[in-house]
Amino acid sequence: MSTQIILPRMLQVGENASHATPTVLASLGCSRPLIITDKMMVQLGYAANVQAVLAEQGMQADIFDDTVPEPTVASIQAGVTKISEGDYDSIIALGGGSPIDSAKAISILGKFGGEMRDYKFPRVVTESGLPIVAIPTTAGTGSEVTKVTIITDETTDEKMLCMGVGFMPIAALVDFSLTLSVPARTTADTGIDALTHAMEAYVSKKASLYSDTQALEAMRLIAPNLRRVYHDGADKEAREAMMLGSTLAGIAFSNASVALVHGMSRPIGAAFHVPHGLSNAMLLPAVTEYSIPAASERYADCARAMGVASQQDSDEAANAKLVAELKALNEELKVPTPEEFGIDKEHFMSLLDTMAEQALASGSPNNNPRVPSAEEVIELYKELWA
């Protein structure tokens, strides 16, 4: 049995990797890029820095900064309109997961038209849109190296999973120096998101020897450094480890798929506008504890890779330490409960059936070592209030 590995054509990692943008575009035969980003990247000067680097090589780039957290059909359409009105031959996706996910969708719709719903899973998108050079500014989503994008249909509050090689960026420039200004809350949420990617890729039923190597190394990089960057955002050594760990975790889950945490996370984000990494963090301890009986050895490997258990620990002892660590991590990084986030309990409970249905329909729970029924998904949601 063989495993198909899908990656960006070019991957550049390290401090100031983003400075290679004009060289990469030139190698693709592109000279008229549109920078797709958000207003924070503009305010911080990151978008202007990319423009300046391009200008040194005689390239001009316009900016579209109307992407939103947890991108929606409407926000994507605004970008498609911008693309259709200009003579652009490529896209520079600058920012966290939301701008990069937005760029992926805009790349496809801008070239082929239609509606976002036309591209939702189970359709697998193999068409090539406008080439994307992704420059991540958070250590979390791994979107720069994945063939997936998540777009919310605001009319139904459904987070649509869209996937296929057509959504994979042509190039990813992974520059940890762009994360030094990321605030603690975002650092925590995106960091736990990356840890979740690595763990779920490793325990996924679609895992392979290749994805295992990426997932385990990602956990080794992320686990000892997440607290460090949360408490000291200027810690360059820890930021560099987190950035590479996030990218490796992205490669792992892009090629092994995510599982139950992500399946249950999307409906929470869609219904209550909880940032994706934060809803993952809320769910990770409970879902891990639920799943361990079906993959005890694999979860124990996670505990050892994260440095919370030793080789001398039995699998049972390692898994107990793993669950304890995930709960302690949430506490130290001040991950709120749904109630603390401001979600109304009665509203939450009234949507349990709908959220469980959406979670299972995403397909991600089928990759979990222990595949839940709708009733079990509902009980796991209820645990968030315990």
C-alpha cells in the first residue's frame, strides 16, 4: 500500500523567509500579485513590508484586506470581486489561517466562478486556481501547507469543509519573525490548534509512516515551547520552534486528516463565533479522554513525544499524564469554558442535535480511533459544561 503526499511546490523556512517572495513569484512567471490579508496585518506594517520587498524587484502589489476571522461566503465574494476587477496573475496570502483560507477560496472562485457551496466536501477540488504564495503570521493553523479551507455559510451557520489539491498553495514562506508581535491570547489558541493537528494526525485512521514522522516531531517542538511563547512572546527560540512545529503539524494532518476534535469544533465556531483554535482547545481534553481506549498505544506515544511521559511509563500511566497535561495546559493558557466565553447554556443545549449532525456530516469523526454515535457526540458536548 502506498501513500500520496501533497505539499507546496516550494517551502522556505526560517527568519526572513518572507523576503523571498519576489524570487518565488518570478520563478512562477508571475509579476502582478494581489496581497490578500486582514486589517491587522496592514496596521502592523507587514503588508507594506511585502510591498516594499516586491518593489525592490520592480513588482507592484495591490492589497485586499477585507478578510474576516472565520471567513464567510460574503467575505470571500468580496475578494472574488476584487480579483475579477483586476489583472492579477497570483495571490500572496499574508496572515493567520483566516486570510490564507480566504485566499484559497478566492483563488478557485476567482478563476472558475460558481458558489462556495459548489466546492464543499465530498467534492474534491483538483482544478488549479490562481497560484498562491502563503506567508503565515501565526504558529497554528498550518494552512500554508494544507489542501483544505473552511468557509462559513452565514445563512445556515454551517462551516463548509472544502478540500483538494486545488486549494494547496504553490509556495509557503514560513518566517517565524512575523509571529513576534502575536498577542498571548492568539498565541495560545493557535498553538493548541497546532498541537491538536499533530495529535489527531497521529491517531487518525488515515495516518501513515510519513505523517507519523511529521506529527511526532511537531509535538516535540510545540509541547515544550507553547507555554514559553504564551508568557514571553519575544522568545525567538521558542517562536521558531512553534512556527516549524505548526508547519509540520499542518503537513501531517493535510496528509492524514483530522478527527473528532475538529469535527466537533466546527459547529461550535459556526454557531457561536468561537475562534477555531479556541474551540479545539475547549474540546481536546474531553475528546482525548474519550478516544484513548481505542488507541492507547498511539496516545501514549503522543504523551512521550510531548515530554509529559517517559519511555519507562506504561501506556496507561502515560495516557493519564497526557489527559492531566491537556487540562493543565488549558488552565495555564486561560482557555475559557463555553460559559466563560459568553455562550448561553440554554442556547447551546438547544443546538446539540444540530451540532452533532454537522460534526458527523463533516466526515472527520470517522477518522477518529473511536468513532462516536450522535448520542456520544452530544454527551461530549455536554461535558464542556461539567
